[in-house]
Amino acid sequence: MPRWGGTHQAMLRLGQEALETGRFDIAIPEVYERLRDDCNGYAAARPGHAKKMRSALVLFAWAAGRMSAAAAIYHELGEDFVDQPTSYIEVDLDLVKRDREPHLQKLRQRDAEKAPGKTTPPAKDAGGGKKGG
């Protein structure tokens, strides 16, 4: 929107791209990659807004059906996640939580396995344990 530095032409282009995808079952069709780049760019350029922009990206990823991406960004943010970071997309955060939870559990499990002091059991001999055959 122009009041946030955008233009009416950019709004029209976004709408046209959304129509071209033929996807009407999600709030943000196949424009997620551009939204991701925009959010990451704003977060880098304006560190004071980084939490808000990355939190918005969680919602954009969720709306685009990118549950793994939503979970990864949320996991990275941790307690810095902002509950309602934008007025562009208002969602029921319980739905977002429900959808990203399985993906988030995998990330937490991966982190737990990589934790300091965690040892990996030695690999078993693939040949049945007998040497020399």
C-alpha cells in the first residue's frame, strides 16, 4: 500500500500474479518466495523491526501452505515471535500452531540430538559382525 512505501501499481501486480496462479484456496498464492525475500530484506535493513518482519513471515509461510518453513522460522525466533505482527493477514494463531507443531517437533528433536554432551551410539557392523567372511 502507498502509505507503507508501496504503490498502487505494485498492488495491482501482486493481484495479477495471484490470479495467474489459479490458487484460490489459500490467502497467499504462489508469491511466498517474494514475500520471504521482502521480509528478510526489511529485517536486515531495519534491525529494530526484524522480529516483527520474521514473525510476519511465519504467518505468510503458513498461509501459503509452507508448514515446514513456518515452523523453521518460528523455531528460529523462539520467544521473539510477535503474536500479531501485521494487519495484512489476521489469522487464528491456534490454527497456525496446530499446523506447524509436527514440523516444530522435528526441529526440536534435531536440536536435542545435536545438544552438547549427547553421544551417538557406535555404528553397527553392516556385515553381521564377523570379520574375514
